[in-house]
Amino acid sequence: MARINSNVPALRAITALGRNFNDMNTRLERLSSGLRINRGRDDPAGLIASERLRFEIRAIGQAVDNSQRALNVISTAEASLNESNALLLDLQALVVEAANEGALSTEEVAANQLQIDSILSSLDRIANTTRFASKKLLDGSQAYTLSSVATSALASVTVFAARLPETGPRTITVAVTQSAQTAQVSLIGSNPGGTSTTSATSIEIQGTTGTELISFAAGATISEIAAAVNSINNSTGVSAIVSTTATGTTTSAIIFNSVSVGSDQFVSITPIIGNFITTGNNNTVIRDAGQDAGVLIDGQAAQVKGLRADVRTGNIDARIYVTQAQGQTVSSQTFSITGGGSLFQLTPEVTTNGQVNVAFNSLRSTQLGNSVVGRLNTLRSGAGNSLSSKNFLTMQKIVAEAVDQVSTARGRLGNLAKNTIDTNIAAQNIALENVTASESVIRDADMAAELSALTRAQILVQSTQSALQIANSVPNLVLSLLG
């Protein structure tokens, strides 16, 4: 074949050279970018799959960042709670010291009161100044807002966490299904009328607070015995009333009650001397225990201790004190959670299952304690439970409730950090690792393979250039025919 108008071998060499140049350029691009897919035409299906995985990677990475920031918020709040706890422990020591009034001078009592005032001011300062990214945490601004709380039925309501609907407030129903009861022992005196003793009498009375022995001469009336029991009820936790019934003859009974309701309350009456306790018990110990209320909160059975009900579900985590009147009546009350609280988004999907709701309740002295035992600010100078009032038992109960509140808040935040956020970070990091690996398989370049392919492309380009050179010299052979 000796044609000069169409050099087919050269055209073939040019086509192969272009193909080899494109292949070499592709390898260079992949090696320089590290990506196998740099544009849609490189792998359309792979690009779609890769972008979807990148979407997940970005969301998972942000979820990890969100969780870490939530940990920082919680750590900030817990540090302040730790300091508040230390202050409350000092306050407890001051109350116990002040109760030793026989060994303290007036000046020492005044100095203790001054220190109590300083502790309460420090608690308020911590509550008002603890913040993260300009957001106050412990002043109550991050607590849930409640409405329609009937204080005649619900003495105290504390919401630690709640999942609120997007459409409006959440209504919570508190239903008492079982009446709370005091421990109760009813006894009739030994004489027919039951109004007085017929011999010298000693009985031992035991309750949750302690045990006391009371003694009476023959002829003591039941009313006198009841009055004696009530005069020491702080030592025993047992009170007494006289009940009179008329069934043919008038009979009076003395009824011993625990001062509080609940299964941890009890009354024990033991005869020591005399025949005051005779009817139906054969001079043996008579004992009775109280009964906790049965409470449903938002349809869930609450854990109840006396009149305190705790519930923890996915929708609500709360502690509610019902009043004694409400706790001893089978009925229900409602209140609403209208807003508030802090929401942390911990998962890539913005759904309620991936969110954690928590309240940072106020740690001010006006909020610590509760309306049942009293508020912590009542320990200030001039208030109802200052040292001058000598209400040491009440003061200790208030401080104990405040310590429990702060410790509970720390425990709940620690539980959230350890069992929810830490585990979420670990799980999301594993997911991030696996999704990234999957995306890398699709999109990233295999550098070793690309280097091998580049070497092949370079050799082919060089060989094709040589072939083109030869193909271009073929028409010159025609000249030899003319020649």
C-alpha cells in the first residue's frame, strides 16, 4: 500500500496516542489529588454513593462534636455543684455544732450565724455566675417552667428531664391510686371503762426516731398517757390521741400513730410493768408499719417513699411530693410543663430519639430545700430557722434535703455524661470509622495501583510516539518509486 492522501497507520497511532495521553493524565490527576473520582464522568454511580456516604460522615462528625460540647457543659455545671456540695457539708457541721448550745457562748453562736450567712451568699453567687458560652446554668433559667401546679395537692414538683411536644405544653397527671397510711396501734385500757389504768404502768414506745419508756401510777387516765406520749414525740416519732366510742358502755382507746406516713414508719408498743395492755395481745409487743401511697405519674407507676414519688421514663424524669391530704385520698391532679430545659442533639439524625433533654435546676438558697421541710434561705439571720430560733432539727432536715438535691443533680449529670454521652461518642466514632472506610473504598485512589498504571501509560505514550513517527515516514517511500 503506497498512498499519500490518507495515512491510516498514522491516524491509528494518533488515536492510540490520544488515548494513552488521556490515561496518563487521569493517573496524574488521581495521584496528585488522592481521589479516584474527581468528576462525575470518572464513575457516576460511585459518585452518587460516595456523596451519600459523605453526607453521613459530616453528620456523624458533627454529632461527635455536639456530644463533646455537651460534655463540656455538663462538666462546667458539675464543677459548680461540687463546690456547692462542699459548702452544704460545712453548713451541716455548723448546724450540729450550734445544737451543742450548752458549750457555746453567745459570741460563738453569732460567729456561726455569720458563717452560715456567708455560705448561703456563696451558694447564691455560684448559682448566679456559673455559665457556659454566656449561658447561665444554675440560676434556674435552664429549668423547666411549670404551670397550674395545685400546691394544696402537690407540695413540691421538680422536673429533671422531659420530652416536650412541638405543638405546645405537656400535661402531666399525678394520680393517687393507694392511700398513704401512718403506722397505727389502738389499745384499750384494762378497766371496763377504758379511761384509766388499774395498776402502776410502764410501757416502751418505739418509733422511727427512737425508743422511750414512760411510767404511770395506778389511776392514770388515757388522756394523761396520750399527753405524755405527745410530749416526747420528737424522741420517738410516735404521737397519740384518745378515741371514745359508745357501744352500750363508753369505751376510750388510745391510738398511737407514727408522725409521718410511709412503709418506713412504724409504731411498737411493749408492756413492761402493769396490766395496761391486756385486750387481745396477751401482754406481747404490738407493732404496726405504715404504708406508702400508690402514685401514677403520666400513666407510669412511680417509685414512692411515703409521700415522695419518683418517676423516670423516656418522656419524663421527675420527683413530686404530694401533700398528706392528697396522699391519703384516691384522686388525681394535673400540671403542665410549658417549656424550658436544655436539649442536646447527640446523633446524626435530628429526631427525638437522638436528643437528650435535661434541666439545670436552680441552686439558689431560695430554691434549695422544699416547701415540705422548708427552704435553705430560712437559715439566714433574722429568718424563721436562724440559729436564734433553735429549730436545730428542722434546720438539719432542710440542709439534708439541700444536700440530697445537689448530690442528686450531680449524680444525674454524671449518669448522663457516662452512660449516655460517653457511650454515644464511642458508638458514633465507630460508625464514623466504618462509613469513612466505605467512602474511601469508593472514592479514594489506590496509590500503588495508580503508580503502576501511570508507568504503563508513560511507556505506551512513548511507544505510540515512536509508532507515529514511523507511520509518518511511510509516505516518503513513495518517492523511491518515483525515482
